[in-house]
Amino acid sequence: MTSQSTTPRNHSVSLRRALAILTHFEADNGEGFTVSEISSALEINKSTVSRLIQPLIAHHFLEHGERPNSYRLGWRNANLGQRYLANVRADRDMHTVLLDLTRRTRETTHLVRSTPPMVVYIDKIDSPHAVRMFSRVGNTQPMHCTSVGKSILAHSSEETVESVIATGLPARTPATITTPEELWAELDVIRQRGWAMDNVENEDGIRCVAAPIFDSEGDCNFAVSVSGPVSRITYENAFDIAPSVIEAAKEVSHRLGARSYPLPT
């Protein structure tokens, strides 16, 4: 009887290398890459790079570039990207990002969509704590006094901000921003900092931290937030939570097709 090894062969090495070659072209500045450049950047043998490039060319994921012996992305990538963007939905496909953010912060997380002068909550993960904020998917809240709303307004057109101001800036708590001058100043701070805080401006006893989400066109129509009672999310603690919120916003932005995240991280 012939003895056979019980150790399975690793058939994925070539696939992983081919994918590494393909994703390396995300750094292409329009000049493409040669086999030598790919080999050096990825530390893969030149002969292996040459071999793996051939099926990528055959299936139009790569094509010959303008420089001698160079390659660039092929048209098949555009087809896949367009199909992905046509089917992706923020309210359905970003749930795992919220789950991870709640696990990291142990507070309630929200994903919202802009509908000026309001935001609408399209997804939510509750905090595991017994004491938590009350909110519901489908609810709307004013943009001017919520962290999610302000983070979106900070990256909206002047016309959009003015339209929100024109509807009025009613006080929800004693801390609510109620004048155009205060709101414009706050939005400037948010743009420079990269995230927004609802410092007990919308609901007594609740503090929220949010970051803006960008899509494939660079537009900001969504935001993600962490919310909780002020006893747990203190003013100082909000600054510690912000990096996790920004990371979640970056992840959602990338899933919506954004090539980069244009804010401090």
C-alpha cells in the first residue's frame, strides 16, 4: 500500500502572490510598473512575477502600459468596481463595522444618512451595558446638534449648511449651538480635527463622538458614531474614543469606494 502524506499542499501561495501583484497597482501614478519594479516592491522573484502576470493579462485585469515592458490595470477592474458600487448598500453592508466598533468601545454605535436638515438612523448596535441611550433605526434627529449631523455638515456645501441654518437652530439642551456664527465655528473645528462631538447638545446626559464617511465621488452623506451616558463617555474620554470612530468611518468609506480618507487619523 502506498503511503500518502496527511499534510495538505498549500495551493494558495500563487493566488496570494497574484493578488498582491494586482493590489500593488493601487499605487500606480499612471506610469504603470515593470516586472523588475513589482519584484523589488513585493520581494517576489522576477520569473514568478512574469509567470503570474500572464493570466492577469489574459483575463484583462492587467494590460501593457506605455512604458517599455510595463503594465497597468486592465478594463476588467472597472467592470468589477462598477458592479460592486452598484450593489453596495450602507444600511445593509456596514453592519459588521458597527459590531466591531461596539466591541471595541462597549458603547452604542450608529450609522446615519444625511437628509438635511435631519439625519436618519439606518443602523444601530446597542451597548452591552444595562444603562444605554434610547434610539431606534428610522428615527431622525437635527443635524446642528448631533455629532453625526455636524460631522456631515462640516464636509457639505455652503448652500447645504445655510439651508440647515434657515430652518432654525432650536435648543434641545442648554448646550445646543443655536446661532449661525457658533455653528460655522464648530464646523471649522470639526474639519481640522477630523471628528465631531455632541457635547450633551441633543439629549441631556448623552455625549456622542462621530466621524464623516466619504463615498467614491468624495461626497459625505453618511457618518458613524459612538454614543453613551456622560458618566461613561466623559469629555476627556471622547478624545480617546475618537480614533476608533475614525477607523470605522475609514472602513465604511473604503467599502463605499472612497480611494482615500482625506482627514487626520
